[in-house]
Amino acid sequence: MAKYKFTEDQEKEISDILGKYPVKTSALLPLLTLVQRSDQLVSPGAMVAIGEKLDVSPAYVQSVMSFYTMYHTKKVGKYMILFCINISCQLNGCDKLLEHTARKLNIKVGETTSDEKFTLHREECLAACTEAPMMRVNDTYYGNLTEQRIDQIIDSLD
Amino acid sequence: MTQILFKDINKKNLHTMKVYEGIGGYQSLKKAFSQKPEEIVEAVKASGLRGRGGAGFPTGLKWSFLAKDVFPRYLCCNADESEPGTCKDRELLLKNPHLLIEGMILCSYACRIETGYIYLRGEFHDLSLIMDKALNEAYAKGYLGKNILGSGFNLEIHTHLGAGAYICGEESALLNSLEGGRGEPRMKPPFPAVEGLYSKPTVINNVETLCVVPFIVNEGADKHAALGTEKSKGTKLVSVSGHVKKPGNYEIELGTPTSELIFNMAGGIQNDNKLKAFIPGGSSVPMLPADKVDTPYDYESLAAAGTMLGSGALIVIDDSINIVEATLRLISFYMHESCGKCTPCREGTRWLHQIVERIMQNKGQLEYITKLEDICDNMAFKAFCPLADACVAPVVSSIKYFRSDYEEYFKNVPAGTSR
């Protein structure tokens, strides 16, 4: 396995991140996030490299990482759709809209489209309950969803 | 109605330093620096401000519990807003980041803290960028950094993103997460005020709580204490969601009737259906039936009605759905979010889920309700942190007030169904 290498920009960012904390390990989540935002997943090689930066074992990195739902070890689509299904969204009809979205993308919830463009996941409350039903696509929140609005959003992403 | 937090919330470009200063932002700092830190703590105590994240613990008292003469100390702002139904902090962070920074500076000065972290849930990446920008503006103005406004007081504030775990909103789990560990709760005592972040004395406050502090310093503790009820002082942001016509975050004076929030501010029930139930303080608190809708929205009145004010998330449910459907959704959430550390929570949430799911598949029988109550009894107050109790709340309250909704599923059970 080729050794995982951080880019020069990432190295600079890592040193900025480390500067925020008196204890290195605190940078673990930020480093995992940094890697995932560039690679769309965290590979075993990256876990080793992050461990080396922070003086912790790769197993420790993995054990922490597995606790959090936002990290992926497998490739996901270019657009990650997190569809809120919690109570305020449920009361406003999210179940039907989620079905509609899956049908539109021609996948089951939890899957990625064959062109690797979209991954669709059920998500617990995303703290935008007053705009229910809502979803998050990568970093963007979309609220007050209807079938038409979902179609428009999906069609507008390239 | 007096507004402390939302007075200018929709002002254009409020998130910029220029506009924020234009409405008097950061004016409280000079006033604070002319006083002794202890005087600020006393003022916050006298104001009657209580934690707005969920527990409602008196803020000034929390600050005064910091271990004496132990340094460094830390401030962690809890912006891990994840309680279903709650989205007030998101609006504050999005539209008024400088108010939080100002509140954090005041708290840090009062508690002699020189480093603060804003722990944002991972999904708030967009807000972390807004916050970082606001922090940079504050450094550039000399409101953060070394020797702030010539006071000799130093403060650094950093943002820190989580990565998807509801439990990290629990304060000791938040600390573990911020230290780079799994977000599992810690044994208390020691409380964070004695041994918190990096085992040092730590204040952990919710976004909304810290955002109230500038008002107290500017206007005086009395002005804050004059708002609300005798024991629930001040105002509260309430996220009204669910079956209402105008869902939104509304700022009320504590003690305002719940009916005012639902029928006036939030425009009443969708499709002119009838109100069936409401969950006043986020998914972790017991629901109440429609006939309790006049309960004043404050800590004591809601407690007397058998529920809690919690995080201030009012979830409104109309008569178009069976309450068991909503209950199952909440159980499912807690099952998903259980960290797995304690048996009553790890197994209990799953058992509740299995049984309620079976009921909804018309495969239940009356004894299942007794079973649910029995499991709840074995979960409540028997786990390390309040997550198990939170899961129990909707189950017990739905059975108490809407037993007939469960019984609906016991009719028409197909012959030969195995129980």
C-alpha cells in the first residue's frame, strides 16, 4: 500500500488546526473531516497518516471514527443527500417525499446511483425543523420540500 | 413583547461586524471590563438566567462552581443542536454570530477563561464558516486576542466541528469528542466545572444562553429578572414545528401560554385540523394532550403539567395521525443514537422499537402495553446519561394520554397471527 500523502495545502491547514488545541488528539475529528472533504472517504492509509500526525495508533483513529456517522470508508456519490425523517419532517410528509426521491434517482435509500453522482440516506434531525420537510445535499440545507422542488434541486446539480 | 435575542434578527447583514456594531454590538465589553469578573458572575446570578440548552440549570451558579484558583480554564459553547424539533441555535448562528462571540467574551472575562471553543454539530459546516468569518472580524477589531481593549484580558475562540452523533450534545460527551475521542458520556462527579476539558475547570453553555449575557451586562440584571415569571426569568426562543401553519422560531417571555405560540404566533393547525398533542420541549420530554394547551410556557408550569421545557422545541401534532406512528419514529431515533455503553439503553431502545413496530403491524395484543411500561420502568434513570430517559418519555406519555391509539392496532388482528 502506497503511503498516504497530504498535499502541501493540507499540511498548512493541519498545522493551523493543531495550533487551536493544547492537546494534539483534539485535532482528530478536524483531520478526519479534512481528509474526507478532499477524498470523499477516509481510507485505511489516511487513518495511518492521521495517526502519525497525532501520535495515536491507526486502531484508535478507526475506533473514534466509527463512532460518528458522517465519516465514510467506502466511496459515496458526488452529492450526498441526507433526507431528514425525524418527527417534524415526518409530520410534514417526508416519507412520501423520500420515496419520491429514491424513485427519481432510481435507487433504494442507502444506495448510490450507478454514475456515482448521488447517494441517498435517511438522516436523523438536522436542526431545521421549522422548514420541514428538509434535506441536506453536501453542505447545503434545502427546506419546505415538495416533489417539484426536489426534482428541481436534483436536476440543477451537475 | 420584549425581545432580547430576536429584536434585530432579520436586519440585513446583521452577521457582519459593521451592522452588528451599528446596533450597539460589543458595547457591553467596556462596561464589563470596568467591573471585577466576580461582579459579572453575580449579575448573571441575579438575572435569573437558566441554561437554554435543555437542563435549565442557573447559569450564574454554574459559573460560580468553577474550581478555585485552577488554571487554565475553558469555555465550551454547545452548538451541537440535535434535539429533534430544535433549530433556534441554528438561526442565531446563521444570522447573528457576533452576539454569541460577545456573550462568550463576557462569560470568559467573568470566569477568567482565556480559551473558548464553539462545538458545532458536523452538519453545521456552513455555519462554521460564518462563525470563522465573524471570529476573524472580532480579532481584527481587537475584541479577541491579546489585551482586549487594553484591559489586560486575553481570549482565543475557535470553532470545532463534530461529525454526526446526537449524544455529543450531552456536555461530558461533548468534552470527550472535543478531546478527539468517542463521544461517550463521562461519569459525574467530577462535574466539568471541576474537571472538564483536558481535566481543567470548564464552563459549558448553550448558544442561546451565552447570547443572553450581553443584554444582562448592558441593561442590568434587574431588567432581565423583570421579564418572565417569578422563577422562570427572561425570554425563550421556541422552535414551533410540526402541524402548524407558520412554523418558525419565536421569542416569547417565559410564562406565555402555549396556546398563544401554537394558535397565534404559529398561525394555528394546518388544514384547520384539530390539535391532538404537543411535545413542548423537544423529543426528549413527555407529550401532552390538547386540553393542556393553555399551560404557561415556563419551566415550573410545564413541570407541574408533567413534562419539561427542555430545549424549547414545541412539536405540534394534529388529529390526522395515530400517535403511535410518531412515537415509533422517536424510539427509532433514540435506538439509532444510543452509544451502546449501557445495557438498559442499548437493549431497551431496541426492545421498545421491536414491540411498537409489531403493534403497528397489527401483530400486537393488549399485554404488549404492559410490557412497554415494564421496559420503560427498567430504563428510566438506570443508565449513565439521560438518553434512555429521553426515549422513555414519548412512550410512557403516549400510553398515558393516547392508549386508545395503541388499541386501534389490536382490532382486526388477522386470524392465526403469531404473537
